[in-house]
Amino acid sequence: MSLSQIYCDPAKVSKEDKDALLGSLSQLDSKLFDQVQEAINFSSNASQSEVSQLPSSSFFSLSKDDSSYINETKQRELSKLGLDLISKGQVAVLLMAGGQGSRLGSSDPKGTYVIDIPSKSSLFELQAKRILKLQELANGVIHWYVMASGPTREKTEAFFKEKNFFGLKPENVTFFNQGTLPAFTKDGKQIYRSAKNTLVESPDGNGGLYKAIHDSNLLEDFKKRGIMHIHMYAVDNCLAKVADPLFIGFAVENNFDLATKVVRKNEPTESVGLIISKQGKPSVIEYSEISDELACKKDENNQELLYLRAANIVQHYYSVDLLEKMVPVWISSREYLPYHIAKKKIPHLTLEDEYVKPTAVNGIKLEQFIFDIFPSIELSKFGSLEVQRNEEFSPLKNGPGTKSDNPETSASALKTLHTSWILANGGEIEKDGKVEIDALLSYGGEGLEGVKGKVFKEDEYITSF
């Protein structure tokens, strides 16, 4: 490693700054620059013939029109199994919450964002209350591991403290940071500086979760607490069924080491990644990698459904046994977690030591993808559960007033779901309006028999009945 690998004029770098920069370089993987070149030159040449659906032994659905449908009796059995495991303290949730609400017009952690719902609850609070309700239903404790990042860690912890951990016990919440990777010039040969003695760094992508688990000693913490099952999810989904007992039970009964939740892709043109089998191994393929012919192909057993339809929503089950065995392996080799290139506008210090914010793409950031380790899992140990999109997935990706996946669609999805629970239990809502139900009343629509015959106001926040 040398100063030539940093975007600077060596003649203008003081000895103190040089020592600091070289010290930062020495902390990086010695193979990093070679790996960056490999990532730049990488192109996906996967043959379409290698891509197929997951086999029936790995794919199950909660939709009645699917041949892999899990009937309601079996769903109740799986949920009971999940609740039993929660009651024994064997289930934890791991939240990926390192992002800021940049697209939402905020530099605060995305989990602090409040969508337009009657309770004015943040995403963090919605999820915390579901944990509280599950703990009540199962008579157990669910530990919450919250992955923040350098820019969000302090504000995330402060928000939890300000809100008294939303009623959770502080000792049952653990914060940890995802890692960072340096930002490079377009050719990948030099690293930008953010200050005279500091390199530009950015979060390492959701695939950095595995290194963060390792570096934060969470594997030891799981063992100490007797945790055997992990539900991982992302913060930007207001409908996330945190520590979903049905999902936990599904994975455990089928003896899966890793399982995913998916929603149904309905249109060939929908821009979603898909969970598939590729050369006999579980994998994810991006929509841009699929030919039009394959994207439009229909399922042989049901011509109403697409052949490849398992849309990835980044919700995973992991057995702790798997993580203990494979995390050290995954993070030790780019074979499992390669770097991916993201072309970005990167603020940096120029050769004249002036700080600039470019208006055009000027460099690359590196990311790792959480699903790149899927092929290392035996297909017999991998499962996908298709859930109902309207009940479990409404991502918050874009700012107010945009076309989709925005605060308005998230709020509407949550209120529409809660309203359906009221109507299904014989309640009514004035003016055909919508309502919100406090998660402390109901985790997933259960326990609402008492609303029968009652009339609720439009946009009411129901905390009792």
C-alpha cells in the first residue's frame, strides 16, 4: 500500500496526514485493489437454461391458488411451533437499519421516519410493538439486534432512549454497526479522501451483515442467550411481521438452515429480484438478467401464474448453527461475498485539497449483497415461503409524491390491512374509511372478536374496544 493509491497530490500531503492515510490503508485487505478490478470487469453471463423454479421441496405458499399451498390447519400448527420456540427464548430478530432517509428528505435513520398513519408511530415503534405483542402471546422474550451504521448509530440509540425503548427492556436490545468500504475513482485505482487525513468510506451493503455479526461477536452472544433461530428483516417495511411465528415454525419443521419470505411477482415487467434455482443451487437473479421469454413464461401447473414469480423481499430465517459454521467461511473469501460496483457521485477532496460535491458520476462504491451466499446452502436445506404482499410487504424506498413505494403507499397499505381485520370480525367504519389498530391489541389480526357490532371513526387509532 502506498500514497499513490490515494487520490491526492503527494507533494501537498504533510507527514502527519501521510501517516494517517497510510495507517487507514494498512487496515484494508491487501487484495482489495485487485478485487475492485475484478468487480469492474465482472459481467453476468449466466445461461438462461441454468435457471429454474425452486423445487417443490423448497417452495411453499400461503396462496390457495398455488399447488404448494399450506392449508390453514397446518399454518396454525406452524405458528404454534414458532410461539413455543419464542416462549423458550430461542428466537431473536435482526433488523437492518443502517440507512438514512435521504430519499425521504431526511438525514435521520430511516427507522425514525413517521408515515401518515393515525398513531404517528415511527417504523421503529411499529416493529417494537409487534415484538411486545408476540412476547405477550408466547410468554417469552425476543432479543432485538439492531444493525446501524456510522452515520446512524448515535441517532438510532438516542431515539430508542428518548422513546424508552418503546416499552421493551433495554437489556433485550443490542445495537451494532455494519462495516464500511472505501470509495474509489472511476477506474478503481485510487481511493478518494473526505479530508486531508481521512478516506471516503460508505456502508458495505446488506451483504456486510455477515461480517458485522462476526466483528460484533454476535455469534457468541446468540450462544450465551440460548438463541437458535434468527429472523432478519429490513427497517423500511411497515408491514414486516417481526419474528413471525409461522415463518419460524415453517423453517424449523422443514429443517431448513436458511429460509426466505417472498411475494408473488404478477407482471413480467415488474423490477424485482427473484429467488430461483441455478445449476441446482438456490440463488437470486435480478430482473435485468432475465430474458423477455423467461420473464413471460407461465407455470406449467397453472397458466395464470408466472414460472419465475418468487420476488425477493429480503426477509430471511437463519439457524444459528448455520451462522456459527458458515459466517467465518463467507467473510473470508470473495467467492461467497464478491464486491459489486455502484457508480456514484462521490463528494471528495480534490488534488488541490478543495472539498467538492460533484454533479455527475465520478467514482464507484463497493457493495456486498446478502443473497450472494445462497448457493453455499444445500437446496434441501433452503426454503422459500410465499406470503401475501398486501399483508406483509410495503417498502418505503422513495420520497413523498413519487410513483410508488413511498410514504403514502406505505400508510395506505397499513390502514387497508388493519381495516380488513375490523371488517372481518364484524366491525364497521364510518364513511367506508380506514383505521389503524395498535399492534399491542393484535399482532396479525387475532384477538379482535370484540369489535363485532362496533362502529369506528374514519382514521381512528384503535387502542381498545
